[in-house]
Amino acid sequence: MIEFTSDNVWLAPGATDMRKSIDGLAAIAQHVIKQAPTSQQIFVFCNRSCSKIKILYWGGNGFWLLYKRLERGTFRWPKEVAVPVCISRRQLAWLLDGLALEQRFAHRPMDAKYLS
């Protein structure tokens, strides 16, 4: 079981060649995202057609590499971003579920007087 200990999730800018394995993705984390790949932060990479995602994570004594390929549809990967973007784990869950990173709200806020 993977337990992510970091709240920092880094999206690599642009499209990533999905033929890259752990070493290639770790190099992107270090040289493009400018974060240590062993920092227990979460690094996310997406292909050009936004149908595949790889997640690289340091688990304390080795790397985890998770891969998801959609059979239909695309991930809502931010295309216009030319620099690495740091998002929350909650936003990562939205991304993996096919939602946009900028959710306005999950539930409508309620006035406190209705709660008593």
C-alpha cells in the first residue's frame, strides 16, 4: 500500500514521453521541476494526447511508479503551463477522476444559523 506523506504534487510542464522509466522521470523531476526526486514529493507526468499519466514517488527505500492509461477520454491536464505546477493531493484526485484542477466548490456553503 502506498501512503503519500507529502501534500506537494508537482505536474511536469508540457507533454512527457511515456517511454521514460524511473530514471528518466527522476531526471525531469530534478532538472526541469527542480526538486529532489527522493524528497517524497509526488511527481506527475502526462503524454501529449492526455490519455496516459505516470506518477513517480519516493517510498523511503525505493521509487514507486504508477501508470494509468485511459481507454476512453482524456485527463484535463493544464496545456498552457510552461513551468512546473504544484497542486494539492485533492487536486490530483480531481485530475485522475477527469475533473479540472480549478473546482469552484464541492458543496454550496451554508449559513451557520441553519446548523443549530
